[in-house]
Amino acid sequence: MKKKKGALAKPTRTATRRSAPKRKAASRSVTRSVSVSKAAPRSAVSSRSGAIATVAAQAPRRELYPPIEPYSRGYLRVSELHEIYYEESGNPAGKPALFLHGGPGAGADRRARQFFDPHHYRIVVFDQRGCGRSRPSASLFENTTWHLVADIERLRKHLGIERWLIFGGSWGSTLALAYSEAHPERITEIVLRGIFLVRYGEIRWLYQHGASEIFPDYWENYRDVIPVEERDDYLNAYYKLLTGSDQRAALTAARAWSMWEASTSFLHSNPDSIRKWGEDQFALAVARIECHYFVNRGFLRSETQLLDDVDKIRTIPTTIVQGRYDVVCPATSAWDLHRVWPEADFRMVPDAGHSAFEPGTVHELVSATDRYRSR
């Protein structure tokens, strides 16, 4: 796909629905004593074949597994410039699972390990090019979706893993789909959260107009960095600042961009998250890399590529989890994915925003990895 650095131009939507034979649900019930929080006042809704059914009414919610430390850490050189940080946790002889973080550019949270039962899973986490502990930080050179897909394959081979479960949310869901559709033979199961397909409408919603109507107070800080005469195209105006030679202006823009996203990520505003996303180096990495990917539309051949290629992964057991009130990645994208992929287990969380750490979303994600751990 050619790089586009001009004003956002709405492309033609070409996604088509596909039918396929239905398969039996892939999950297996697990009997095990687990720690639980208070009973959920409302349940998630689950859908297969397009019908929505309320499940597990008043059921106690699962929580994250206790914190653990990695048993192995390292760096893998993936190009002359880039080396990526990776770590392994849990059971070295367990079922391999790969966690893909969001952004792009956000790096992996240490809590990523806690979505998986450490007695059953060999948990692999890595920071994508240019962010987190990977080096060099905030670099846009040789940094595209397809570089990251190739990095995942290098990491798999480096660790001697034949097949693994793929887990990704937000941008991580984008990368999980791109990798899985490129290498379906390497996937055992897929767990997705907060679906992002890098389409024109999704980018415009968060960075031009849409989410601004819900968070007008936080929007002002994002808006005011850009001169009035350039506000018809915030994405390219930010890209100019973030990639320009004025480092002070770049940092100001990075913090405004990053903190805007953090401000919209929870059902109830999370000051700790906003503070973290406002830290200088973190903000520079996430803002520069996100803007770079979005200006270039995720380096996909078309904005419907990830939907068009679902047939390649249709029979892989998959769970899709979506917060009903996700403002960063609105539920339309998850619903569109569900419509072309009805075989996947679709879970709409009625009291959650975007973050993976909303209680209802944690429950669905941990429940999914528990169902898949013994397959």
C-alpha cells in the first residue's frame, strides 16, 4: 500500500460477507478453584451465528492471575538497526502463548503476564520495534506492520516454538489478525480485544471528530497544539510536528497526543494511566509510532484487508472481546469482524470502555485463556 501523507480521503469500502460451515464451539470447560471478585451486576453477552444471548447472569467475575516475574529475558536483533526485547514467564514446558501489546508504540505492561494461568502457559511477551525496552526508542525507520509480522516469526523460531496462542488488544488485535492471516499454520487459538482495523472511519473518529463530542474537556488539550488553520487535518498536522526538527514542539505534541488517548481509554477516567502516557519518552514513542502507522493506514493493501482475509483463519478457535463503551476503538469494528466471522466466540462487555483492565473485560479475557489452556 502506498504511503499517504495528504489529507484524509475517505476510501471506498469493499468488504464482503462470507459464509462458511459452522463449527462446534472450540472452548472446553475447566474445573478449577479460582479467586473471584464481587458478582457482576450485569453479564457480558455472547454471540455465535449472529444471535445475541445473555450468559452467566450474576456470575462472579474472574480476576487477573497474581503477578509473576519472567524466568527468561533477552534481546533479539531483527535488523541492523532494531533489536526487540522479549521475556518468558509461567511454565517453560507449558502451552505457548504470545501477548501483543497495543499502540502501536505503547510497549508491554508487566500485567500482560497475568492474563494467563502460569501453571499451564509458557507466556511470551515482547516490545515491538521502537517502543518499551526495545531499541532504538521511537524509531520510525524500518517500522511497518509487515516488519512486526516478520519479527514475530523470528521470535517464534528463536524460541523453538512450533505453534502458539495469539492474544492481542487494540493495535494488538490488528497485529494479531495480520500475523495470523499471514501464518495461520502457526496459530492454535486467538484471543482479541478492542478491535482496531485501521480504517478511515476509526482514525477519524479518535483523531479528527467523534470522540471529541464525548470528551470535549480532554479534547481541548489535543486540539490546542495545532494552529487553527491546520485543524481540518489533525493527523497530518501532528505528523509534521512529531517528525520535525523542533524537539520541544515534538515533545509537546507527543504528550498531547498520548494523553488524549489515555484520557479516553477507561469507562471512568484513570489518572494513573493518563500520567504514565504523559511521561516524555513513553509519549514520544507512542505518538510518533502511532501517527506514522495511521498516516500510512497501517501499511495494509486496503482498509478492508483484515476483514477480507478472515477465510484464512476462519476455523481457528477464537474469542473476540469488546467493551460496549469503548471510545478508542468503537464497537462497530468488532461487530463488523463478528459479522464476517460468526464462527468466532463474540463477547460484548456491557460495562467496559477500551482498556484491557476494565473488570468485565478482564473476566472475559482470563476466561478465554482458561478455556483454551488445555486444548
